[in-house]
Amino acid sequence: MDNSLPLETDVVWSSQCPSTSSADGAGREEPPVTQQVPSTEPELAGVRNFRDVGGLPTADGRRVRPGVLFRSGHLAHATEQDAEFLASLGLHTIFDFRNAADQKLEGPDVELPGVRNMNLPLTDPAHGAEFWKMVREGDIEQLRGLLGDGRAADRMVNSYRTIVKERTDEHSRVLHAIAEDSVPALMHCAAGKDRAGISIAVTLLAVGVDRDAILADYLESNAKHRRYKVRRSGSGESVYSPEVMELLSPLFDARAEYLTAAFESIAGTWGDVDTYLEQGLGLAPETRERLRERLLD
């Protein structure tokens, strides 16, 4: 399968799912999803995985400035109250890493007055026409062969390596835009985990954030209140079977090995982060310094 193709899937990242029966067959009705978050975070009903990455430490003792760099899942289902909150952030630019298939499936982002939206499609590790055909048609034997025995996690690892190695033009555009004037900024994809996660990590590497801190922020996407409901589209049965969900779960998790694979891809291709930023992304020293001025205390 070619993971580089922007192909439509049958999974909807939904923050406002209709009531469905639970996957374990108990038939329990679930209430509409409302994000339950710590008191220090906003309660958004239609946007998941939102957070400010402010406060993360750099290797030289500085910190990311609060209120300048945010991440989330897609904004297509944002409520009026969500949109009011997002507008209050004073965003300059929203970087949307979804492709046309994502936008067709989920819908366009809500419009925020005065905010620039840059759509820079990146590969979705869970994309693949034949793969989703198997999921849709319930060919469990093929699905076991494709995803069982660690193969789903391997798929994710390989995708993270590929994105960071082959999507240098897109990441260069993001960093140059931020260095120029594009803050405060919000980065998102569908669930705010993979494509946005890698792009946030690249941005944080560029300003010298400690790698362990980058990884810890990435793993926050596993928190229950951040995760999107996974449901089928175009089907009377909106929930996958428990076995299918178990096979699919590595695609929906944020795992340390995934982002570590991206870091290893940088080291294996360019030798170190500085060379990656300079040669891979074309960041001149003065551009990196402007990034630090924009994003750090």
C-alpha cells in the first residue's frame, strides 16, 4: 500500500458522536461527548486534543512562551462557543495538515475572522485505499494479516520516518512562516496526533526544546479527554467490533516509539538536528533566531 496518497478512509474523527451502543455489545447508550479537561484547560465540546504547548523547557533553560503555539484536532465540528474561545486566542495562522479527503470526510474548519488558514497536506499514517476497504468489508483474516503481530505499530513507525524525511518542504514552509509573522499559531490535522504531532515536534526541535519534553507533550494525546471517538461512516453499524478495534488501536495511539522513529530518521538521514534544520529545511541561523524570538520567553 502507498501511504503517501491522500486517500479517503472510513474512520471519522468525531468529537460530537451521536449516541451509539458500546463496542462490547452491552447496548449502553452514551451521552453526547463533552471534553472533560483539567481546570487549567478550556472545555471544548467540538474540538479534541487542544492544548497550548507553552511552558516546555529548552536545553538552554528557556521555555516556550504561553499563548503563541497551540495544537489540536480538526476544527470542523467546533461549536459556536468553541469558535468564540479560539477567536479569543488572537491567532494569526492556523496550519491545517489535512488533505482533501480528510476535509471531505470531516468538513472544513470553522472560519475565524482575521485568521489565515494555511492548508499543507501531509501523509496520514492510517491512509490507504486497500487497507480501509478491508476494514469496511470486514475481511478480518486479511486485517489480521496486515495489522496483527505488531504490524500495525510497524506501519506507524515507518510512516513517521517517511513523513519527517520526505515532507521537508511543508515543514520548511511552516517554520519560515512562523519566523516571519505567523504567531500565535495553531497546528492541527484530523485527530491532532500524527501529522500535527510531528509538525509540532519539528517546530520545538527548531527552537531547542528538550527532546524528552517534546515526547512528553506528544504522549499527552493519549489522555482520555483528548481522544476522539472512532466510528464508521456510511454504515448502519457505527462501532467496529472489539477485535477490529484491537487491531486498529496502534493506529489511534500516540506511542513513544512512533515519535522516536521520526527523531531517528532525522539522525539517520542528516546526522543531527542542526544539519536537518539547515540542509533539510533550509533554515538559516538568523531564521532560527527569529523563531526563538517568536516562540520563547
